[in-house]
Amino acid sequence: MQHTEFASDNTAGICPEAMEALLAANSGHMASYGNDDWTRRACDAIRATFETDCEVFFVFNGTAANSLALASLCQSYHSIVCHKLAHVETDECGGPEFFSNGTKLLLAGGADGKLDMRGVEKLISARSDIHYPKPRAVTITQSTEVGTVYSLEEVRALGEGCREHDLAFHMDGARFANAVASLGVSPADITWRAGVDVLSFGGTKMGMPVGEAVVFFDHDMAKDFAYRCKQAGQLASKMRFLSAPWVGMLAENAWLTRAAHANAMARRLGNALARLPGIAPLFPVQSNAVFVSMPQHAADALKEKGWAFYSFIGAGGARFVCSWATQPEQVDALVADVKACLA
Ligand SMILES: Cc1ncc(COP(=O)(O)O)c(C=O)c1O
């Protein structure tokens, strides 16, 4: 039997709050292409969550949210600074470059999967001649690809730096819920009040069937974005089924309660694994993902037992991700099997 519980947070099903809203939306005929009540309610719920009159667009997945958001900020001769582990660089099949007609990603390092202004400045000041793609934007992932979280101060420092250098600031929030739940900050403080211009707000990983929201805090930047979505095949005709789950998840902060649960499951897993001889944590567990190194024979044996997990970070490295649906018993079963495999 294959255990896919920890392979990613997108192996989980639909969260009850999202499902209930989806079922409620499945009633009667409604206007299409976003001109319906559910979409209006979802946009309003996002505006209330961020305490500002932002522009909201619903797309099918994170690659589209990131690629189209970044493309809207750049011309083809521009460049975008991101971390070398950023999803936009490693896992979007060149989507940001494609949709922006050639904008180049400039890769920076940075501890724990995080960019800092020093790394950004090094890249953007490397050249100022006409032969180098003009730096135009910075994108960070919150929470990061290695399960860490940018603090409020870290986001603010990047926001200030971006303003100083006239760079647009994008946040890939595929796991924004986990970051907000982990930090205990307000969504407004960690985004627009810290200088973020555009957020790819992840719905799928927090428990929706499908869909992400692109949230523009700067109205000018959202100009014509609807056309971009349409052209890219990202304008849902039955939009209510993309938008309704947002109404369910944002009501009574279900999104944060569910994300806090996923984070707690990751902490339980991280703490238990760290106690096993032969296991070394690779990154601090600050959201819903746990990265550890283990002897290659143990990683192989764990896969033999049917546990699915990614091992793209170093030899013997393993990534385990928890979701709204992860149960403590599943965590304990995984830990028991890791222990057996180490023996
Ligand atoms: C950091 C990050 N950004 C964006 C995405 C969204 O990707 P997708 O296009 O698969 O929805 C993911 C999914 O793994 C992710 O981990």
C-alpha cells in the first residue's frame, strides 16, 4: 500500500468548510465568468481579510498565479530576483519567463530558503549597463520551499529595499496560510503594510479542491490583468466553483485554524524525528513541512514500506508535508516506520 499522506499537502482531500461552500454554490443557474454572487462574496472576504480594497482574481493553480502576476509586473527586458530554491525557478517549467515573454530570473542564495536585501542588492547592483536585464521585481515564497517562514521584520526589510530600488514586490503564498498561522500576525501586516504589491494566495494547499487567488494591493498593477488571465486559459467560466471555497475557508478564520493544525502536526513529526539517532533536521520546522536527512538505506527502506516523500534536498534528505487532514496517528505511524528503517 502507498502512504501518500506526507508526500505533499496537495495529496489531502477537500476541507469540510470548502466542501460545504462548494455544495452550497451548486444550486441553480448563475452568471458566468465571475459575475456571480459567490465570486463577489469571495472577493469581499479577501478584502476583509486584508483590511483593504485590493483587486482579486481567481486562477486554477499556483504556477498560473505566480507566472501571470510576475508577468504583469515586467516587460520582456526586465529581471526578477528570487531565491535559487524558489518554486518559480525550479518548478514552474519556465512559466514566469514564458508569460512575460522572456523576463529573466536572477537567482540569489540565502540561509533557510530566504532572500535578504543583501543578496538582492548584490544582484541588482552587479551591472547597470544596457546589456543586463533591468531588475524590476523581487519575489519571495511565504512560507518557503523548505518550510521556514519570513518574520515580519524580514518582509518589511525586503519591502523597504524594494521601494528604495523601485522594484515591485511579489509574494508566492502557496502556503501563506501556514505562514500567517505560524507567525500569528495579521495578513495585512505581513503583506501590503510590509510593502508587498502582489500576493499569490494559495487555496489548494490549505484545503480547497483547486484554485488560488491573485491579490493586487496596488490597483494600477492590476490593470488589464483580467485579459492576461483570459488569454492564459485561466478565466473559469463556472467561476463560482473556484470562488465559493474561499467564502467557506475565510469565514470564521477556518483557513487559519486548519493551517495551525497542519503546522502542529509538522511540529509533532519534526520533534519526534529529531529524537531518533541518525536523523538530522535540515531546516527549522516553522510551518507545515519537515526536512530531515537520514541514512540512504533508511530512506530507501522507508520507500520500500510504501511511504511516498520527496527527496530532492541532498542525498538521504527527505521532505514530509502535513495538511489540514493529517492525523496524529499518521504522524506516529510514520515515526515508528522511520525508527524501524533506521535499525
Ligand atoms: C512554493 C510553491 N509555489 C507554488 C506552488 C503551486 O504550484 P501548482 O501550479 O502545482 O499549483 C507550489 C506547489 O507545490 C509551491 O510549493
